Amino acid sequence: MAMAPRRMQISDSVDIAAPAQTLYSMVSDPTRMGEWSPENLGATVVNPRPDGQAFAGMVFEGRNRRGRARWITRCTVTAADTAERFAFRVHAIGRKAPTIKGANASWEYRFEANDSGGTTVTETWFDDRSRWPRVVVEIFDRVVTSGKTFPQFQEKNIARTLQALKSAAEAP
């Protein structure tokens, strides 16, 4: 019996009663991601622009937590298309500093006007560990997510992040 193919990406969307520009400004500031993400605690931009805007090539280090585990990631922004798309790749990770280099994951946020006058935000996680042997991925994922695969785990994280973003953006 053949194994099902590995799921290499997970997406979810939410409609938010806010303009795309507002939502893009929130999401494209990695120092704020901890306000919505169940794992991220915020970030430090390594090479900020004087105007504070995100740009392709911007590097940031994200602080993360899952249960008692804590780690830091180094990320590079791959797309910063104002009010349309914000994306970055995670390419280094470590417990106290991002010293272990290698393809990890990529994240993308898309912003599209919807029929209700607001914006549909789509968050996508891409598993960049395509060169890892499948058995290593399966074992690693279940150890660090308490028994789930990363795609299963990220489904819940993405849904929680999008709902928290919606709540923050729609708050009076």
C-alpha cells in the first residue's frame, strides 16, 4: 500500500471588515506578529528601513514558543507588495540564536477585496523541508507537535492566527 503524498502546504482564509492596506500594515510588521500568532512572541528586524516599511530582502529574527520549548528563527521577506501580498521564508533556527541553517518553511499572506467591502486574508504555510527524508519528517513532526504532523498542527495555528487578526482589526 502506497503512502499518501506529504502535504507541503496549508492555507486558510478569513473575511475581515477592514481595508487591505490596514491589514497589510499589521501583518507586514513582524514585530507585531506575536499579537496574533499562538506561537510567535514578536520579532526584531535586523535591517530596518528608516520609514519602517517592509521590503523584499528585509531580515528579521522571530522569537517563538510552543509549550515549554522556545526558539529563534531567521527569516527573509520574499514579497512586500503593499496591500496585496506579504511573504517570508524561514532559513535558520536555534534555541538561543538562529545558528542551524537550512530550508524550514515559508509563509505568505494575501489580501483581496471582498463583496462585503472588507478584505479576505489568506495565510499559507509551505513546508520547505522537501529534501528531508520522509521518515525523519514524520518522527520530527510528531515529537515537536505532540503527535501531529506539521500540516495538521499548522491548520490549527493558521485558523487561530487569522481569527486573532480579525478580532484585533475589527475591534472598536
